[in-house]
Amino acid sequence: MSDILIPFSEIHQNLAAILKTYGFSSDRADVCAKLFAKADLDGVRSHGVNKFLKFLEFIRKGNVKPNNEPILESSLGVFERWDGLLGVGNLNAEFAMSRAIKISEQFGIGCVALKNTNHWMRAGNFGWQAVDSGKIGICFTNTKPNMPAWGGSEPTLGNNPLVIAIPRKNGPVVLDMAMSQFAYGKLENYVRSNKKAPFPAGFDEEGNLTKDPEPILKNEMALPAGMWKGAGLSLVLNMLAATLSGGDSTHQVNTSGSEIGVSQVFLCFDPVKLGMESWFDQKCDDIIENLKNSKVFEGQKVLYPGENILNTRSKNRIQGVPVDKKVWGKILKELE
């Protein structure tokens, strides 16, 4: 990839301007564009600008309804169930996490299940949303079938991203992972860069493990993270997302021919409301200190999930956000 450095505000403003031409209200265009731009700002390039053109294609196809907002189906104290009405995935997810945060502030725990929504793009955005409000956040989604069951020869499971975010004064811990060894956006980045994955990433046509991203992307045969363990975790996350929301499961998402109408769950815990303040930060710090003091092999270091995000964010705000030059040129053509 040939990169150029662009100020965060410029990325945000240009994406928002394009979204307005696709029927977004000004407020919704602003938030949606900011969520895309934040992915690149934080160094998660697979799910920011690089996904934007595909997102626009989904709008043109009618799969994403720009101004549809979630409607409440049921509310039972700590638990709410919403219908996303095939609205914008990252806006629906941002809304659902905000509801989980609000509920947790009242009850200590909040859970929101969301059906009939769309791809939320960078999952980690919603973990950071939780920790920025001082809450523990957990969220997960199902997807279309894009990963085989362990021992399977066709995509049956989803790679079902999972986020677990823990607030901490000395640096939040934010785990953002798909159930595949490599997210599909990451594999697409390897193709753009004409690179192979550093570790086996999936299966080729003969069922052999391969680092070559192209046959994996073509056949949607990503390697489950942890092999049979990742396959099992994918299955139960899909079951929880579909049953709690009342929405489609992975095999039902597939019947549309596109990845639309997925199911998601958002959980929040408020340490203040739950009376955990006296020990919360200290216990978190002790755990991280123990991790960082562990022995490492020569030339290696131990990092906790999300450790580098704040540094990357700060550097990119000062120097500019790296963006693929060709991709950015195609995006700017949308403004012509």
C-alpha cells in the first residue's frame, strides 16, 4: 500500500459530506463518519476508510437504510430488546451501547439485544464507548457464514466479533477480536499489500492450512482462532445473539445473499453503581503489573489488549492519519 497522511478532521468531514449525498441527515452523517474515521485514527485500518466504499455499495443496493433508527420491542428493567430496521450498523451499535450504559447507571447492569441490524464496522469503537463512560462493556455480533466448523469443508459459522472493554485510569483494556485467526478486513489488507499472513490464516481449496489470503477470501474458509475452541465460541455467541434478540442466526443471515440483518448483544457494568470503586482500579493495576513483569523471549514484549491504541491515536492526531492513497482517491471521487 502507498499511504498518505491526512488530518483526522479532513477524513471525518469528507466522509460526512459523502454520506449526506446518500440521504443521511447531518447529525447521522457526522456520527457515522466519525466512527469510520476513528478506526483509522486508532490504527485499525481494516475497518475504517478501507470499508467505506463497500459500505456505500450496501446503501446503493438498499441493504442499509440510512435514516432508519432502532425501535423498542420490549423493556424489562436491566434488559431491552430493539429492532434495528436494517439501519446503519455502526449507528445502531452506538445507540445500543449508549442504552446499555444508561441502564447500567440505573441498575448497575444493562443489557441490550439488537436484531435486524447491519455490519457495525470496527467493533472496538463500542468497547471504547463504554470505557470512556467509565463502564465495563461487552458486545458481540453474529455474521454471515464465513468460517468452517472445526473439521468442516464449507463456511458454516460466523467469525462473530467479540469485544470486552475494562476501564482503567492507567489505560483501558479493550479486547477486540473476531473468532477467526485473522479478521477478513485484515486479510483484505494483506491482499492490497501483496503480502501473506504471518501465520496460517485459513484453508485452501484442498483443505490445507495456508498463509495466502486470496483462497481464504474467495472461499470464506478462515481458520477459527484456537481451532476447535474458536469454532465452539463462535457457535455459542451466535446462539446468544439470535436468542436474546429474537433475530436471525448465522445460517439465516446467509439466505439474503448479503450480510444484512445480523443480531447483536451489548452489556454494560457500572463499577460505581455496583459499589466496586474501592478495589476496582487497584485490582486491574495489579493484574496488568503482573502481566508486564512476566518473563519474555529475547526481542519480545508483552502487551495487553488496547495498550498501543492511545499512543497510536495521539501520534495520528499530530502527524496525520495513514490512508491508502488509491482508496482515498476513490473516496474523493464520490464528492465530484
